[in-house]
Amino acid sequence: MSSTAQQRCAVVQLRNSLPLMVMVMLMLSGSCYSMDVIVPSYINALNGTTVKIPCTFTSCYKIDESEFVMNWTYQVTEDTEDLFMKFIRKKGLVPQRSERFSERVTFVGNLAKNDLSITLSEVRSEDEGIYNCYVKNPPDRIQGHGIIKLNIVNELPPPRDSTIAVAIGASVGGALALLILSMVVVKCLRRHRKQELISEEKMEEEGKLEAEGVAEEGTKQP
């Protein structure tokens, strides 16, 4: 093949491989164009107490305060949200004027650790509802969104008694351990019995061979 033909083949192969190369590059770099916002699905808060509403996020990039965007909102209706805290450059997260929350909202997170958590003091029944944590950290392309349902209760449910669960777990674990031990013992006994049978068969075979050898010698004698 001439050098010109080889060059043409190389160009064709390169063109055919470009889509695969592009796909691999996108797969390798795709994780750096999205983020995850981590929040609990719901929180139960005792009426009249202070509750922490956590929100953290993961990102491929450090926060650039010149482009970072963060908002906390309360879902008033399906189409209406009350903005009560936002990130302001060189000031951090700053509470916004809100008739609903007044001065009861405090930022307790840590931007250096991607923590955007807040506390709400003296919670009341009117505070119950949906809280939204919006995050945008360019060059991440999408806006992260966490949704938390806050329930206001007059009495917290009693802590679950784990004693029964522990006892059941221990019983089940013990039974499984005994079952496994029994299976191992049975397997060992069977293997030992099999070896004994093989040894017995081997001895019988050797005995037969010896008897046949003696008989042959007897027939050869005059």
C-alpha cells in the first residue's frame, strides 16, 4: 500500500473513532457538570422549640462567591414562594425581610464545607410546610434543589425501643450460626466416612490381588 493510501486509511479510522472519543470524554467529564443537594425528606419539630433545617451539597468545584447563588424559600402555595434567606456576595447568607419568620431564621452552616443549614426558632403551627434549598455553583451547569417537609407537633413520638429488635437479631444470628456449624460438621463427617469407605475398598482390592497372586503361584508349582 502506498503512503498516500495509508494516510487516507488513517484519516478514515480517525474520523470513525471521533464519536467514541467524544463519548468517552463526555462520560469522564460529565460528573463535573452536576451537583447533589442533600436534605432530609421531612423533619418533626416540637412546637415552641428551635429546629435545625439542614441542607448540604456536593460539587466538583469550590465556591466562587462572584457567581455562587443560594436561596432559601418557603412554599406558600403551589406557584408562590416566600424568599427568606439568600446569599449575597461578601456578606454570605443573609436573612431577607419576611413577615412570616421575622428574625427567627439564622444561618448555622459553613460555606467552606458546602453546608447551607439554618435554624428556625420558636416554631409555631404556621411554620409547617415545604422549605426549598436552591443552590447554583458555576461552572456546575444545573441548579440543585432540596425539598424539606417541616411538621410541627405538640409531642414528639417516643424513641423506638431497640431491645426487642436486638434480641430478635441476636436470636436469628445465633440460629444461623448453629445451622452453619451443623452443616460444616455434617460435611466433615461425610467426608471422613467417604475416606473410610475408600480405604476399605482399597484394602479389599489389595487383598483380592494378593489372593490371586498366591493362586497363580500355586498353579505354577509341579
